[in-house]
Amino acid sequence: MMDAFRSHCRQSYAGEFELLFGVSSLDDPAAAAVKALQAEFPERAIRLVECPQRLGANGKVSTLAQMVADARHDFLLINDSDITVSLHYLERVMCCFAPAARGASKARLPVGLVTALYRGRAHGSVLRGGLPSRLEALGIATDFQAGVLLSKTIEGGLRYGLGSTLAVRREALEKAGGLLPLVDHLADDYELGERVAKAGYRVELSAEVVETSVPAYGWRGFFDHQLRWLRTVRDARPGGYAGLIFTHGLCWAVANVLASGLSPVSLWLMGLSFFLRLAQAMTVGAAVLGDREVLPNLWLLPLRDAMAMGLWVAGFAGDTVVWRGERFALKDGKLQRAS
């Protein structure tokens, strides 16, 4: 966590910026980390904001909604505590708001929100309990982020945000209704981007790629996290979720081999599917995201894809999710405590 915090303090950025950290109580252990950060970077404007109210089921958005009034600038950049960024991160994100970045056409909508792709940093080795963490990081690089890029291409741009970076123009945030209506939403990043787009602004994808820390999960934590992701996507984009059936090409190719009795054509199709999957994983994961863990973990890709297929099916089987140790029912994007 401290390394992620430090990366935000070490920005090479010509303009003014401040760092706000929200905690529910000043007795929170995170408060001590922020105070240590203030001592380490006295030249930075770092403030600790106490946010004692629980405004809804989503504790993160509840905290953010209380912090907005304390922010001094016209642009707000929202990040989770486990996001690590590069030295030029802020500069590259903010340049997306500049008029020059929007091209020559005056007819184009102004940029209201900027988001960013991300890669996962796994913890633990395969032989020492780190397999779930590595499978999740591999899925982020070779599946989830590839889906984001595909949806951007098909839809002609993004209409949602990613929690890895939510840089929003304050004016756009206000026209979108602010953060308060999102306090019961699970996919607050998706909702914020969609509402900003509906308010008449453009959602831009920054060229910057950030890094998220993937915990050293046990298998139970891994499956709970994966199902939460999948059911969130199903709830937000049901058509897109159903369309994921076409992305499990390698699994369908293996099923075809078994169903056809190892026919030569089915074996050829499986080989083609396998090499296309490898090419896609290396192109998005290694080339686009710069994820150095993708190539050493490629041998795990068939296992990861087989599990992803099963989890995708399981995503249809219920509406409950486990989030931060609590069980919720998910309906119309909103969290309700499960009985």
C-alpha cells in the first residue's frame, strides 16, 4: 500500500495538485500510513479527511462523496489504495482533457472523464499458494482488458469508467448527478462513466497503464472475487455478458475434439484456436499492457480459460456477491444486504 501511495507523490507534473485520503475514523490504521506519507513528502499537499458517515452499502463511494467538498481543484482523480502509477501518470491523464487532445473538430463532445487500462501484480509463487493470484492477474491481462479494448472498438468509444483511474471534470460530475446517487452501486466506476457520457461528455481512455496489486488469495477468496466481477458485468451489460460465450474459443475447440472423436479437422481447429489465443494474450497482455508476468505464466492459460468458462456459467446461477466479507444481493446495479 505504501509503495502505491508513494508513486502518487512522486509525480512529474508541472501544475498544482493535492492528495486527499479518506478514512472513516482517525483511529483507522490507514490514518497512520497517511501521516507517515506526510512526513516523507513534506513538499506535497497531502491531507487526511475524516468521513464518519456510512451513506450506503458501497463504503468506498460513501467516503468519496464526503471528500468532494474538501477538494480544491476543478478536476478530481479517484484511485483505489492498491493502484501503483508511473512518474508521468498525472501528466498523461490530464493531457486527455486538453483541447488539442480532442482533435480539430469542434463538434466533438468535451472530455468529461478519463480512465485507464491496468495490469495485475500477482503475489506468491504457484507452488506456495500463489496460483489463484496468478490466475487472476493473467485473466486481467489476457481477458478483461482485451474485452475493454474490444468494446471500445465495437461501440466507437467508451461509455464507462474503470476503477483503476477515474479522472473527472468537476463540472461533468455535477451534471452527472454527483457521487451521492452511487452509494448503493457495486459497479460505481461503470456507473460514473455511463452517467458522465449521458450528461453530454466524452469518456477518454488514457495511454497510461497502471498496476493493481492482486492479493494472495485462497481459493474461496478467488472464486468469490471472480463471481463478483462476472455478476457485476452481467447486471450492467447483460447483452455483453451473454456475448462472452463467443470469447471461450479454446474451450469450445476442446469440446469439439471430444464430441467428434478426435477427428483431424477438430484437432486442426483446436490447434488454430490455441495459437490464436496465445497471440491475443501476448498482444494485449505483453505488448499493450506491458505486463511482464504474462509470458512466464502463459502455460497457465488453458487452466485459466477452463475455469473462466465454468465461472461464466456460474455467473448466471444467482444474484448474490461477496464483497469485503459481506454478502449482498445485486439488483439493477445496487447492493442489498442478503438475508
